[in-house]
Amino acid sequence: METAPAGGPHRPGDQHPFDGTPARGQDPGHGHGAGDGAGHGHGGDGGHGHGAGPGHGGGDAAEWAAWAELLDLDGEVFRAYLAGLTAWVRELAGDRPGGRIIDLGCGTGTGTFALARNFEGAEVIALDASADLLGRLTATARDLGLAGRVRALQADLDGAWPGLGAGSVDVAWASMSLHHLADPDAALARVLAVLRPGGLLAVAETDDPFVRFLPDDIGLGRRGLEERLHAELAAGTGAEMPELRADWDDRLKRAGFALVARRPFALRLTPPLPAAAGRFAQLWMERTRSRVADRLAGDDLAVLDALIGDGPDGVRHRDDLIVAANRTAWVAQRPGG
Ligand SMILES: C[S@@+](CC[C@H](N)C(=O)[O-])C[C@H]1O[C@@H](n2cnc3c(N)ncnc32)[C@H](O)[C@@H]1O
């Protein structure tokens, strides 16, 4: 894996409540060597409305493993969305899809691999601050037989990006990553510079980061538990991740992009759910618990524990589980070309 020059400061405890990644933190186990080169500007988006992030104590190896698993599960549960979205971007790229794609804040690479599948023969450079996530991405690339076309590059997207020449990129992709950055405008300016004239940027974001799994009445405790959990999570969101509800239309235009399309996605999965859904819900709720346990009423906490547990009330076994999330995708173009 390549490594970018050192970026921002490491603060392992600075995390986002529902967005997974230990923010501006240090990858566990990577010390101050190469893996420590990029300061993360994130608190996980587990985002994509991906789940609740590691606890505020921040970023031990088990938390990173759970975060990586959550990102992979998000990609698996929402596989059809990701496949459809990347196919749409490929369609918009038309008869000049090009040979180089960058995935900004790639996580474990769910977007990277969907892009590699749709852009046949293209090289996909996957950038992230986390050496742990990039390590997992590299292993998956090998398993999928894509190692020759996927390159992991450790970089702080709030700093300089190494090795990407001006105009050298055909398509840039940023899924649920831009809102983690300290300065998304500066990052968008860098994207514009590395894209060739006519090249595309696809951005996926959400103004509603929570994934929903439960009906209002789950037959346990008081109605509306999930809403109360989300209210507790949201209480810290504005301060911790101010870019989450940014106006990306405006941002893209101000950065010099021409807006090609915007498309909202209301993701609603009902039974029969993909096999990964139960574990996805369980991990989401574990992360949520780590954020809100000390503020929850005792009866709600007991129900949450039952949902997380492997007993009959647990989300892995319930037949009333759904998976619902909202995302919006923008495709923008560098003028010219
Ligand atoms: C919510 S995850 C999204 C991952 C992936 N794009 C996906 O859709 O599954 C956000 C990602 O952005 C990365 N990230 C956050 N801040 C970053 C920064 N300043 N530089 C590089 N990567 C960053 C995180 O490490 C994490 O992998």
C-alpha cells in the first residue's frame, strides 16, 4: 500500500456517533509508522447511514474490525443500490469511460469493486486515511481477482494527494466520505484539478444518516424505541459532523463543476431480507449502544440489549426486521473536454 505524507493530528477519541470510523484517529495497531501517515478527518459514516461508530473511547482493534465489517455489510445489504448507482455512472460516462478511476474515502472498497465491475479494464485507485480499511480492501481485491486493477493509496483527503497528476483521472467517486472532511471545498477543488476536462465526479451523501430496522411496535418495552435511539444519536451530530447536511448542489457548483444529475434513493428492504441483514442490524445497534447507553432509560437499554443479543428477540432472528435508508447521488462534470 502506498502512503501519503502526514496529514492532520491524530485524536483517537474524536468520533461520530453513528458514522463508524474513529475520527481523526489513529488506526489501531499502526503506531506512528507508515500506517500513521494520514490523519483522518472522519468519524465513521458507517454511514451510508452506516451504523453507529466505535465508542468515544475510540478505535481499538476490535472496534476497527467491527467498523470494517459494518462497511462490508452495508455494501452487501445494499448491493443492488450500489450496482445500480455505479452502472448509472458508467452510463453517464458514455463512450469515453476512461482508464483511471479514484474512490475517495473508499473504506473497505464496496464502491471500488462495484466501479471495477462496471468500468471494464479501468484502474481503480482507492484512497482512504485508514491503513486498516485499506488492508482489508487489498485482501478483498486479491480474493476477487482484481488485485491487478485496484490500487490502495493511504492519504488524508484534507491534505495533499500523492501521485495523482493534474487531469489524470477520468472518474472520481466519493460515497459517504466528503462529509467527514474538515474542508470538503478544498477537497472538491483537488478533485476538479485531478479530473480530465469532461471527467465525472459521483458523490453519494445523505441528510438522514440513520439506518432503520424496526417497526414502531416491536412487542417489547415502549413503542418507538428506534426513534428515541436516533434522537439521542442526533443530539451530538450537528457539532460533531457539521458537513453532514451540506448543500452539495451548491458546493459542487462553487467548486467549478457542472451538475449533470441528482438522484435520491429511498432504500427500503422488506422480508425476505438478504442474509447479511440481521448481522448488519446487530452491529448497528451495538454501535448505537456504545454511543447512547449512558443517556437511555433503563427499560429502553434492557430492550436494546435483547435486540442485540442472540436470543429469540434479537435482530438476527426477528421476522419484523426491515432495512431502510436514504441516500442522494450527484454526478457532476469538470467542464471542457
Ligand atoms: C462512511 S465511510 C464510507 C466508506 C466507503 N466510501 C463506502 O461507501 O462504504 C467514510 C470513509 O471515509 C474515510 N475518511 C474519512 N475522513 C478521511 C480523510 N480525511 N482522508 C481520507 N479518508 C477519510 C474513512 O476512513 C472511511 O473509510
